[in-house]
Amino acid sequence: MMDMLQQFIQGVFGPAWPVVWNLLKIVAVVAPLLLGVAYLTYFERKVIAYMHVRIGPNRVGPLGLIQPIADGLKLLLKEIIVPSGADKWVYLIAPGLAIAPALAAWAVVPFADGLGVANIDASLLYIMAIASMGVYGIILAGWASNSKYAFLGAMRSAAQMVSYEISMGFALVTVLMVSNSLNLTEIVRAQDHGIFAGMGLTFLSWNWLPLLPMFIVYLVSGVAETNRAPFDVVEGESEIVAGHMVEYSGMAFALFFLAEYANMILIAALTSLLFLGGWLSPVGFLPDGFFWLAAKMSFVLFLFLWFRATFPRYRFDQIMRLGWKVFIPVSLVWFTVVGVWMMSPLNIWK
Amino acid sequence: MLTNFVIPDLLPAAPELFILAMACVILIVDLFVKSKARTLTFALTQLTLVGCAAITYMTSTGEITYTFSNMFVDDLMADLLKLFLDLTVIVVLFYARGYIAERVSMAKGEFYVLVLLATLGMMVMISANHLLTLYLGLEMMSLSVYAMVALNRDSTQATEAAMKYFVLGALASGLLLYGISMVYGATGTLEITQVAQALAQGAVNKTILVFGLVFLVAGIAFKLGVVPFHMWIPDVYHGAPTPVTLFIASAPKLAAFAMVIRLLVNGLFFLAPDWQQMLMILAVLSMAIGNLAAIAQTNIKRMLAYSAISHMGFMLLGMVSGVVGGDARFALNAYSSSMFYMVAYVITSVAGFGMILLLARAGFEADSLDDFKGLNKRSPWFASMMMVVMLSMAGIPFFVGFFAKFAVLQAVVAAGYMWLAIAAVLFSLIGAFYYLRVVKLMYFDAPLDETPIAAGFDTKLLLSANGLAVALLGLFPQTLMYLCAVALVRSL
Amino acid sequence: MLENYFPILLFILVGIAIGVLPIVLGWLIAPNRPDAEKLSPYECGFEAFEDARMKFDVRYYLIAILFILFDLEIAFLFPWATIFKEIVNTEAVKWFGFAEMMVFIAILVVGYIYAWVKGALEWE
């Protein structure tokens, strides 16, 4: 029955079938992702509200559940303002440049063993390359807006993002050393072996434990990379208002918003895949599967929100100091430690 | 896969590795040296250079050894040039030390580290057996030197010179890289010995190759500073702090000579008739413009810059006379005469710029011709040293410069370029005018400035030795000539 | 091999489409009634003075240069780290492969210490 159906559909589309099939897969990733983004904003407001002993959104729909949809519709109906003196085309291209890489990076993320849009050997490299494109959107937005706040915000944001990209890169390198592959699927599979995995306690064999300092560096750098609190000085509303997006309104603003949250979810997914065993089940007797990845991502995302509700904002010089003077030495040292560890007879990644 | 990996033999590259390691150490040590004089940094740098020379001497086998997958070669020519290079840099640093210590706005520790890194770059150039290794060394040297020119940050002149040097240097590197890519396109290899082999087998696209050769020669010409790629030389020599000028005017010339040998002789010897034509034009133009423009200068650094252009042109005459009508039997003699010329020029030019540094003191540069007026009354000894240097540069018997010119002219005549030899002699005669003018200023004019010479004892001693070397090598040039000849015979 | 990258190309195109379509949609649906006040740059209610594309701190350049250095270093580490397990398991190149990268890192660290002590990482 299914075979016949598939044959029929293939017959309809003819040679265009691979395109259609891949587009379907992409839609299957992007649609839930955008929905996830929308509800992440809702989740964020609710979580922080409860932490503040408030209620949070509760007017639109039951428990305020329709709130994100309402927000989106409102933004759609708002005028897109192009300020005088702005470089119009760059100004309009910038949000696209911010969101496109945030989405395109998802092309190589595996959701379970063998389940993903593309499975390429250089997937981690691809993510590194695509994710660092995001800074262009921000810096172009700041430049094109012809506003001092936007300009300063963009400069700060760019400096912050590139600074934390270095320690993130070192964290990735150590993961590569113990995984022997750039392929994300292989990196997850490599976490399924080890002494503790043999005892049924797989979660102790995941990379987070032996690479604990790198895990922390990666997680915190991820928060800084996405310009989230407590590293959100680039859009600190009490200081330089909304940073690079101060002049944006309507859908153009919505795209920056989407990009930021899509990046957050991407960082959560990568943290789960690289350090928390991806779709692997934490203990031997439970089956692996996508829901584990979803649970881990939710956990990391919850951490993002928790940080925002807990920590006061860093000053910009403190942010730069943490990136350059703490994280880089820590990652260099742990990189060396892992190297020596693997050279020694105590190597646990045979 | 990994089992095919060959661990390279590090011994041929030991001097380079040593200098690199020490440069890193000195960079860190200097961060914690607070003294203005930077004695510790200076001492460590000199020890490094001495150690490097010692390692070069001890690891020298006289054989041609390749390492790093044939990207690096160690032969007698390389060893000899590296020894000369180390010696030159040691002398340069002794002269430079006082000047650097006295100037407040100068980055001090960085000067020594940059000198070491530039020296490392030159050594890599000298030992390159791969076009990319050559380029790596060249860039390492050039980038260090650009920064050195700008070391005196508060001087607009120095900054301007550094900017010009950097922009033109980047352009020249681009030309060179373009030439390298052409050679790669034509021969399918970047390894210099394999380029030569591919040419010998003949299955190459000659058009592309000659096209690439033009770019290579342009890149070389820029680094040597010969006309029409000489524009940076006067400005950089003039604008850079004098110790940096001293450095640029000496050590890189040796590396540039090695670059000529590696690229044109080791790699593209089969194209000798083609590149000899190009070099001939460059040589004649350099001698003409260098000597004529030097006459008009009032600043001695600028005058010596134009003199350097003319000397490089003269040196190229030797490179031009290697192959005559497909007959390569003159080659060794011609190239060794060029090498001898280069070494002789470096020794002389170090002494010349050393004299400028000797007269300079805090707040006073002594870089005008007038500053040399009446030097004989202030210090007869150093006036005579300066005279020796000037006479040697002019090519007057019996100083080392004379024999250098003589050897090159011999090669030119042997190759049958009578007109070229006559032109060279004529331009040298023109050049003699401005060298002798300095002598006249020193001996027959009244001093403008009666301040006694304030340089340290070591500088005075070394400068005397340097001046005497110019005179003595003129009396006994055979040993040095013989060394150059042997080095080339054993290396080509 | 290359056809594995086809979905990625499609995905990038979809990403760009998602970047463009909402703006076009907003342009069509939303009102568009600009006036001089609305289009003036945001400056807390003041008239904007000076050009917004102003001179900025040279330290941003410094950060950019340092970033390039470190990022290149990481780019060189990637291939090495990917085969590090093989290096460890191949007795012939084990120590050489390890030592070589440590030397590479050591040179980076020298530059890092230099930048640190010279105050390039300060941000007052």
C-alpha cells in the first residue's frame, strides 16, 4: 500500500521528486522549529514569571497559550519603518542574513540515529561555518540603521560573538579529539561506549563528565553567543535600548527575534548532541530515541531561561574579560589535559 | 594512512628551530624586563644569534640534504649565507643598541624579537626548496621588517615609510605569488628541484612559464630594490629609524641573493636566456638611476639608499653572465662573483650605516651629509674608517669593493658583454663622485658640530674592526672568494 | 558524495526564503505611512546630532585581529583533532603527532601571553 502510494507520488513529480522529497523533509524540520521558537517565547515569559512569583501571559487563550500567535500577527500588521539616512537595501537584507544561517545550520542536525535532513561527514565544520555567518546580519543591521545605539550595539555584539566563538571552537576541538569524527551522528554514537556505559549507566559515559570544564565553557559561551542574559549587554534595554535592532519594527524586527530564539534552540541541540549524548537514553534499560534529545534540549533551554531570571547583567568589560582571560586559558588547559590523557595508558577513549 | 607518514629529519633545520624557540622565549622574557636599556633582552638575542651560528656550523655536512618532504634544503651555500647572516645581524645589533636605548618612543624589546623573527624568515628563504617555503620565509621577513620600520610610533616619517613599504611590499608579494602560480600551472609542481626537472624534460607550456617568470623577476627585483621596483628604497631607508635602516640595508640583501639563486638558478636554470635579458635591463637601469640620483641627495641615508640600488644592479651583472648562447660553463664563476659582491657590499654597508649611528645621539640623528663635515677634526680614526668605507663602495683599489666589482666585471667580460662592462665602469665612475664628496666633507670642511663622539666602547671597537675588515678583505680577498666559489660548486 | 550536500543547499535556500518572505509580506499587509518624525533615528527624543557612522574604539580592531589568529588556529586544530585517535593508536607517529600540535599551541600561547601582558585584552 505504502509502496504503491510512494510510486504514485514519484510518478507525479518525475525527476523533480528528490527536490520535493527534500523540501518535505526540510518543512518537517523548519515548521516545528518555528513553532518551537514561538512557544519558547511563551515558555520564557511563563518560566520567568513563575520565578518572579507572577503569572505571566494569561489573557489570550487558555493559560495565555495563543499569546505567541497573537504577537506574531501583531508584528505582521505593524509598519516596517526604514529610518531616514538608513542604507535601505542593507537595512532590509540584514534580518534575512540573521535568520537564514540560524535555520540553515539545522540541515545537518541529526534528531535520532539516521534521522536528519542531511548526513554529511563534515557536519560540525558546516555548523561552525554557518553559525559564524550570523554576525553579519547583526553588524549590517547596526551599520545600516544610521543610529548610534544600533551602531554601538552591533559593534559590541560582534566583538562579543567573535570572542566567545574562540572558546566554543576549542570546546568543539576537544569533543572531536575524543570522537574521531566530524559527523554529528558519529559523535553521538561515540558516547555510547565506555566503562559506565558497560555498566548500564550510559549518562556517565557522555562527554559532559570527562570534558566537564569544556561542557561548562561551551554552555556559557553558547549563552554569550546568542547574546542572552546575563550577556545581553548588546541589547541591554536600560543602556543602549535594543542594540542593533533598535530601529527595526514589524516583520523585520520579528526576524531578528526569530533568529535569536532559533539560535538558542540550535545551541541547545548542539550541547545535547556533543555533550549530553544526543538521543541516547541515560540508562541501559531504556530505549534510545528522539524524545531523549527533545528532553535534553528542553533542559538546556530551561537553563537559558533560568540564567536570565537569576543573574544580573554583566558589564561589557567583564564579558570580554571572561571570554578572553578565563575561558580561553581554561579551554587551552583542558585541551592539553585531554591530549595528555589520551596519550597516557589511562586513555578511556580507545 | 598514518603509517605512510614520514617523520621529518629536524637536524638540517636545527638553526631555524633554535632561533624560533629563542625568539618565543625572548618575547616572553622581555615582557618582564623593566629597564630602559633592555640589556637582558639584548644579551639573550646576541647569544641566540651566536648559538644559531654555532649550530649552523656544527650541523653543516657540506652535502645537499632535503627534509620536510623536500620543502627545505640544507647545502653549503645555505650554511655559508646563514653564517654571514648571523654575523651581520650580531654586528647590526651592537651598533643599534645604543640608539634604541636612548630613544624613548621606540618599542624596545620588540625590536630585538622582530630582528630575530626577520632573521628566521631570511634563513627559511635561504634554505627553501619549495616555492611556498620561499614565500613563507619572505613574508616572515617582510612582515617583521614592516613593523620594525614603524617601531618609532611617534615619528610621522617612519610611519609613512612603513605604510609605503607595506603597501608596495604587499603588491610585490602578490606579483611573486602570481608568478609562482604560473610556474605551478606550467610544471605541475612547487618543489624547486622538481620544477627544474620538469623543465629539463621539456614537457611544459613555455608561454605560461615565461609569463610567470616575468612576475617572479618583478617580485625578486622589488625585494632587491632594483629599478624600476626601487621606489620604496629611498623613502624607507630615509624614514626608518637608523638601526632599522642598517638592518634593512644589510641582512635582507643576503636573503634576496639566496632567493635569486633558488628561484632562477636552482629552479629555472633552463630559462636562463630569458631571465638574463630581464635582469640585464634591470641592472643597467639600476646602475644609471641609482648613481645619478645619489648625487643629488643631501641626506646620507638617502644617498646610501640610491647607492644600494646601484650596487644591487652591479650585483645582477654577475647573474646575467652565467649562460652565454646555451653554454653554461661560465655559470659558477659568474654566480660566485655575484655572491662575493653581495657579501662585500653587506660588510661595507654595515660599516657605513654604523658610522651614522656612531655620530647619532639622543635627540640628534646625524643623517645629513653636513653632519659629516670636518669629522677628521673630531675623530681622525673614525674619519679614516668612513673614508675606507666610501672608497670601498666607490670601488677604488685596494679595498674589498674593488675586488667585488673586479670579479663581477671579469665574469661579464668572460661572457662577452663588453658594452655592459664598459657601462658598468662608467656608472661606477659617476658613483665615485658622491662617495668622494663625503671624504672631501670629512677632511676639508670645518665641522658644524664639535660634540665629542658619545658612542659606547663596544660600538667603537666593533666599528673599527668592521672598517678594518673592509680594508683587509681588500688586501686578501681570495679566501672569501674561494669560500663563495666552493659553496656554489657544492650546492648547485 | 556531493549529492549529500544537495539537501543543505535546499535548506539554505529555504532559510533565505524565510528571511525574505515575511518582510515582503509585512510590506504588503502592514500600513505604510511614513513621516519625518517617524523616520528620524532614535535618539531619546533629541534631534540626532553628528553622523551615526562615527569613529569607534580601536580595541574592536584589536579584538578582530586576535579573533582571526585564534580562529585560524582552531581551523588548523580541526583536522588534527579529527584523526587524533588514529595518531594515538599508531605507535610510529604517536609522540610526534602529539608533540607537533603542542608546539603549535605553545607558539599560540606565547602570543597570547604577550597580548595579555601588553594589555591588549584589557577593556576599560
